[in-house]
Amino acid sequence: MSKCHYKCLLISSFTIDNFASYLTSHKLEPSIDVIKASSYDQVSRILLDKNNNCWQENPDFAILWTQPERIIGSFQKLLESGKESMENILSEVDEYASQVLNVRNNIKYIFVPSWTLTGGNKGSGLLDMKPCTGVANTLMKMNLRLVDNFAQESNIFILNSQRWIEKAGKNSFVPKLWYMAKIPFGNDVFQEAVKDIKAIMQAAMGLSKKLIILDLDDTLWGGIVGDEGWQNIRLGGHDYIGESYVDFQRELKALSKKGIILGIVSKNDEKIAFEAINKHPEMVLRQDDFAGWRINWNDKAKNILELVEELNLGLQSVVFIDNNPAERDRVREALLEVLVLDWPQDSMLYKQTLSNLRCFDSPSISIEDLNKTKMYMAERERTKVKKNVPSLDEWLKSLHLTIKIESLSESNIKRAVQLLNKTNQMNLSTRRLSESELLKWEQSEGNHMWVFYISDKFGDSGLTGISSMNCANADATIVDFVLSCRVMGRKIEEAMLSFICRYSKDHKVKKVKAIYIPTAKNNPCLNFFNHSGFNHKPSGFEFSWDLSNDYSLPSFISIEELKDCFA
């Protein structure tokens, strides 16, 4: 099965065929093969039986969609009589959560749509938010209790299904579907759910967008700064148009704090543009909020290519926002992998359009994500130094590179999984694993994994490298060799190989092998191994190093190894 084709197990308390059809036919990647768990309303039996046939088909994801009144008996009593103790209800929620936890290691990810009222049930009316008697109040507590039960589980996610119902509006419930087929939601709900779930699956696979490239005039602010001057652009103040641009910038700023990178591609005078960005009192985004820019009069498609190359990202990571339809069409036609948004003309719709995008979801946010823009700022400083030194080696020496190496542990596994699943270019095998799968693999006999923290005189790049290997008899095979694109090309790759070879030699291994598995994105990894000094056959994908020879560590890189690295 290809990297963009997955099996999804559907477990439900209702007839889920309509949802299954929308899930398999939706054009957004990944492609889905649906496994339906026997008949509906057998939820507990399936969750308690880890040997059930549906689990034997090795699904990648599971969607567990239930109605609260069919799972929590005491909640049904509340609906019927208006009276039931909260203690009984939450105790049943805990019991149900324990059933879900029973199968958490059977599968990569479990998605659980939150519980909602169905069938046009208006709850308790005026008393709906009253403690103990209010149905809405109780349902909120039940959902929060589920969230608490799964708080420490990295592969279980509660999804906000209320949003799907709100979007479907009056079509959220069709009585005929319920009475004739036991389908509690209208098809509009299922279609909204599929959009969210596909985006969430993409995030889990590391296919989220990473970079927003923005135009400036009439996009980040109102007006043409080159004509009107930065003092006269429409931004903030007692002006509804200006206020809409400020709110749009705030939404962009919030995304940047979650690890999304911002860049600028604008036809403008760079000096005048940065006067507006740095001097206007209502500007939310300042120069330091942008990882890179191309502000000139050149073709925007060419500028985007250059900026993406500078940031060491792929075009598939980019979202382009521009108010000009002609510029959008040019980029859309020239750069097929870039997501070019059909941007509204009305600035009062900008914030809403951005916040409704599903392409920035992430299963976790790491320290490296929170500091990503600072890291790119440091990279600009490195590039300036590089231009002023005569050779690559002298530039690398001037950086004072340091690598700290740790074994995989509870403290670093979240970031390690994120890097493993997101990195496409310098990635030997591009395998994608959940936390539980990675731990299970690492704990198997003969398997070892390390993480690499990179820093230099300009700053700390954080955990940006991973390597793992399997040792069997006198041979060791590198399974994962992963390095963030932000630090590629600084001989860190050679330092990682040097550590692996030294570790292997200390453990009586005679030869280290690396088997490259080609994908559409990881050719940089093949290029590295072709020039790494490892032996290989021409046009072959298997590389090896005879450990009767040492693999040299670049002299300008300092290594700090924790004691458990050589355990």
C-alpha cells in the first residue's frame, strides 16, 4: 500500500454506510479503504475483543463515532426522566474510555467525534445549562471527561463534531434517514466530517502545510504603500476596513506561534514595504515575524521558488495568499504543488477564510515549532556569514557546530515522532509511526534509536535529527536516517554516520548497511549517501561501510553524548 493509501476502521453505534461512502470517494489525500466493524451498535464488544476480525485487517486509523444515549445508559435515563446522578453518568464515561484504551496499541490513531444531541433534541430548554438536570450541561461534562481520560494518549484525538452539525444547519438531521436506516445525521454532516478527518489524517502523516507566503498591498494592509505612504495605509484605527486587516494579521500571528512559517512575496519597493511593517503603530506583524521575503518587481512564481529553496522546504508545504486574481493564476499554473487560495475581495472575510482552513492541523506542537521563526532568523545570519568567507569548510568552521546525542526516551519521543512523520527530503526510509509503534519497535531486541540536537553560535536548532538501526550478528542496518531540511548540508549527516559507525564497532559489528527506499521527495537523501563514502553498486540503493576502517567525524563539529547513548 502506498504512503497515501490507508485502511480506516469504522466503529459506530449507528448505520455508517453513508459516511463510509463519502470517506472513500473524497478526492483529498489520503486514499481510504474502509473496514466496517461487523454490524452497528456492537461498540463495546469490538473494543473489548482485541482479537476481533476487524483488528486483524491491520487498519491504520480508526474512527469511533457513537451516540451518547446508546453508549452511556445513565445518560439515556436522564433524557427519559430528567433525573440521573452525575456520578453515575461520569462513571460510565470512564468505563467506556477504558474500553477505548484497551485497543489503543492495536492501531496508529483513533479519532473520536465528540458526543452531540441528535434527532432534533432540544435538550432541557430553559434548564439546559443547569447542573444535574440540564442535558447540554451534562453532555459538556461527559465530553470533557472523555478528553481527560485520553489526555496522556498521543494517538487518541477527540474531534469537535458540533462544528459539523452547525455547518449542516437544518440538514443536520433527516427524520426519514433515522426511521428507515438508523442514520442519525444528515449527509451534510458526514461531508463536513470527511473534510476535517481527511485534513487530520494528512496532519498525522506529516502532510500539513508549513509556510504561508503573503502579498502585502490590499492583502496584509489596505491600500498601495508605494503610492500612499505607510502613514496612509488602512490598518487599524477607527475604520472597519483597517480593523479587518488587523484581525487578519492577528490570526496569522497566532498560526506563527503554532509553528507555521510566514513569508512575503510582493511586487513593491523593499525599503518602503519594511517602513510600513516596522513603523506603522497598528502593525501586528513585524519584520522578525517573517522567516524570509522577496520584495521586488520580479515574477512572483520565480520569487516563490527562490524563497522556498532558501528556506529548504518543498513547494507542497506552501500556501500562497494574494488579493490579485492574475497573480494567483500565474502561481497556480506555474507551481502546481503550491496551494493557491481563492482569496476573497472583501477584507472583512480575510480572517474567517484563514481560520476555516484545515491544512495547518498538527497532532502535536513542539518547542522547535514554537521557536521556528527565530531559527530561520538565525539561518539568515548564517547565510550572511557564508557570503563573506572564501570556502564552505571555513564557513562551517566559523559556525562552531555542536551536536548533543540522546537515546530515545519519554522526554524526546513526541518531537522524534513529529520529525519522523514530517520529514520528507533527508529521510532514508520515510516510514511513519505513532508514538506507541515507535516505542514498541525501539524496545525490540537489536533495535536502537538516537536523537540529535543541533546548535551553533547563532542559536539552538533543537531536535532536528534521528537515526536508528537494527543489529543482527555481525551486521547492523540503518533503519531511519532523518535530518530536518533546516540543517542539511553542514556535514551533520557525516557526524551522524560517524556516531553510528563508532557505536556499531564498539558492539562488535563488522559492517554497517543503509538501504534507501525511494519516494517522490527524498532524493536529497540518496544524493548524500552517494557521496558519503559508503560503498554501493552503481544505481543501487544499498550502501555499506566496512568497520575495519573508522568513519571520520568532521573536525569542526563538537559531539556531546549522554551516557545511555552507548548502552
